[in-house]
Amino acid sequence: MKTVIQRVKKASVIIDAKEKREIAGGLVVLAAFGKNDTKEICLKVFDKIKKLRIFSNPEGKFDYSVEDVKGGLLIISQFTLYGDCKKGKRPDFTEAAPYEAGKKLYEEFLNIAKNSGLEIKSGEFGADMLVEIHNDGPVTIIVDSENI
């Protein structure tokens, strides 16, 4: 599983040019699922994300997690994080989970998040989405299940 985490002042997603979902502040989580990912990996990655100390204390040092600041999470599926650009000019997505498996893992990840007690908003797996991110800092962190 690969994720890109952005600390935000606010963020929103418009799904299929109709429905808008937003958070006032917290983290945007762009999440991609690999063909070998499991529920256990989703649990491990979410636990890491919610405990990341990437919010500043009064001295300006990273000291607080999204849990500590009671921020929200906007979770967006983004299989393109598995795009391998080593060969040619077109990304290869063979390491990404197939559609049905990716959708199931995304839903599992959302369920884990929703059970955390944090405010959770999400995109829709496979939908056309317009994401607006007001990156705070900017702070952007990559969390890859292979490195935790």
C-alpha cells in the first residue's frame, strides 16, 4: 500500500461533478493498494498515519498527530501511485491491485478510518474526482507499507 499524506488547512473533493465532501483541516490521504495488500496492511498503514507527528507545537516543531489536533481526514483512492515509469513513457500499473480487489481494500481502509473516532470524509473509488488541497506548510509525507 502506498499513500501520500498532506497536512492541510482545508480540502475537498467533488465527485462526478455533483457531490462535494470537505474537511476544515487535518490530512488528505491519497491511497493506492497493491496486488498483495491485505486488511492487516491497511490497519498498519492507518495506525501509522493517525499517529504521525506532523502538526506543529507552539515552538513550530512537529510534535502533534492528527489525533492530537482533532483534525479530519479526506481519504482519496489513487491507484496511479503505483505507476511505474522505469520503462518507456507510459506508466505501468501491473503492481496495483485489480479493480475489484482495490475497491474492496479501499472500503476496508475507510472502515478502519471511520472506526478511529476521527472525522472521515472520502472520495469514491473509480469515480471522476476533482480534489482541492490547501497544503499547510507545505507538508507532504509518503507512507509506504514496505517501509513501516
